Amino acid sequence: MVLRDISLIGFKNISDDRLALSDGINCFVGDNGAGKTNLLDAVHCLSMAKSMLTMTDSQSVRHGDEFFVLDGCFVADDGRQEQVCCSYSRRSGKTLKRNGKEYERLSDHVGAFPIVVVSPADSALISDSADERRRYLNSFISQIDKAYLTALIRYNAALAERNKLLKTQPEQAMIEIYDRLLCQSGEHIHTRRREIIDQMKPLVENYYALLCEERETIGIEYRSELSERPLSELLEASLQRDLANRFTTCGIHRDDMVLSIGGYPLRKYGSQGQQKSFLIALKLAQYTILSDRKCERPILLLDDLFDKLDMHRVAQLLSIVAGEKFGQIFITDCNKVRLQSTLDRAAAAYRLYNVGNGEIRQ
Ligand SMILES: Nc1ncnc2c1ncn2[C@@H]1O[C@H](COP(=O)(O)OP(=O)(O)O)[C@@H](O)[C@H]1O
Ligand SMILES: [Mg+2]
């Protein structure tokens, strides 16, 4: 999948721009605050119908403007062309169109234009709560499994209702209705998360070894109460506790993905370079799985390429992603000379754009 061109109106600090893109590596260089990440976020919006930064749509509208419009022409690996238009107005909300036709549900768009992001914001996967890791898994698995996204939406709706009910001294029969709904979708979500983490593990190990000379063993483990007992039993056993706490204390909304290095938690014992390499390996594993499942090479966004990486690891990363298995890539960096010399050394062909004050010039 490649994005052949993109036009942006009123998106963050980009007032009006139109770009033709290379099918290979596209590099965006410019000072901090120039708008490089904003441009990548626009690409993400077209692919996933939402920002890659946890922002509301209205925050993406340029200050003082009323709306933004993003329009892009995608070309699939088989040559099929698709026009995607994502617009948002402060007054009437978001609209997403594919080949001129508006989607009934935004979720129908997810997965049709696969994308993988490597960004400094990934560090939240290590340092923040399990919430961030679940969000990551959800977004990843939703791209390959429509039923997963549907199950997730149902689960969250049932969970919210059950929690509301728990605040009102409910009858047990009422609770059981929601328990059944939670079990139906919860078990599906659990199975898919387990499968995907099992599949990721050897790939992450492999990419980590390619990126780093050191040979620490790395670990990635799915932690879920549902691995011990079925959700129906868990809910039954925790009912008294749930009633006392007035919310649901067990289920897949408490799952985690535990990351380790040399047998110790990555967060506490990994150096910055190791943590970053781990996260990149995770994303490359995600790329490989998406690519295999969709028979389509995803778009790869590498925001702030040199973030926490030395020259050597950047060169390793570039040599991996310049290979056949990878497709279109977007790279940003604030140092043009550094980026150009690294790419030249990797003998990778690229197109360079300068970004300044929300304007992008080739
Ligand atoms: N809604 C918005 N309207 C106008 N400017 C915005 C908006 N959101 C972010 N910005 C501006 O975009 C700039 C950050 O751009 P960004 O793409 O993150 O820079 P970088 O090139 O460092 O990646 C900041 O100056 C910020 O003020
Ligand atoms: Mg940036």
C-alpha cells in the first residue's frame, strides 16, 4: 500500500498543502515544531480515521479555522487505486469517504489501509499503565480482525452498563444478562490477544537481534486472568467483590502485555537504547504480521528517526526497512545533514522534503 499524494487543509499548523509522494522512502526534515509529526499524523488519520496522538479531532483543526480536510490517493500492492477523504468540522463532526462514498461506520475503515508507526510516543508502552499496552494491542488486532473490533465495542458497552448497574444495588438476574454479553465478546478478545502475542514473540526476538549487537534475551508475555479460568467463572467468583467495589474487578479490561529483557522488567532494567530497540522490534514484528495477514505491505511511519538511537542502530534499522519486505516509508528528523549521510551510507533511495512553519517543500 502506498500513499501517492496527499492534500491537507487546516490540519494543525498546515494551512494548505499538496504533496506528491515517493513509493519508497519519503524524508521530512525541519526544525522542532515545524510540522513534521503533524504531516505523519495526517497520513495516520487517512489510514486509521483518527490521530496517532491521543487527541480529539477538534484539536487537529488549525487554530482559528473551522474545519480540516485531508485527501489522499492510495495505491494497493495490486495496483488498485483508492481515494480517501477525511474531514472534520467543529460544527458537524467527522466524515470519512472512500472513493467518494461515505462510510456508515468509521470502524469499517480500520484495517483497509494498514499502517505501522514508530514514534517517541511509543515509550508510553513501557512506562505507563497497562492501559496503553491494551490500547496498542486493540489498535493492532483491529487492523487484522474485524470481529475483534466488533467484540471490543460490545465488551466495552456491556462493561459500562454492568458498572452502572453495580452502583444501584442490582438484582442478580440483571447482572447475569451483562455477564453473558461480557463472556461472549471477552473470550474472543482473549483468544485473539493470546494468538497475536504468541506470533509476535519470535519475530520481536529476531528483529531485536538484528538491531542490536548484544544478545540479551527478551520476553513478551500475555498476562490475563482468563488464561487461568473462563470469564464466566471469574465473574461469578468476583460478584460479591464487584458489588462492594461497585465496578467490575475482573475481565479482559485488566489484561497486560509484560515486556522484559534478560528476565527483568524492561521498564526498570532496560537502558534507553535497549527500550527503544525493543519497541522498534515490536513494531517491525507488527509490520510483518500485518503484511502477511493482509497480503499488503503497510505504510511505515518512522517519526524522529534518531530518537534515543545511535548511528549504528539507525543504520541497522534502515538496512532492515529498505529491504523487499517493506514498502513505503515516511521518516522525519530535525537534522538534514545527519539524515542524508545516514541514508546515503545505507545506499537507500529517498525523496527529501523541507518542512518549516507548516509548509512542506520538496
Ligand atoms: N491545531 C493546531 N493549530 C495550529 N498549530 C498547531 C495545532 N496543533 C499543533 N500545532 C502546532 O504544530 C507545531 C508542532 O508540530 P509538529 O509536527 O509536532 O513539529 P515537529 O516538526 O517538531 O514534529 C507546534 O508549533 C504546534 O503549536
Ligand atoms: Mg515531531
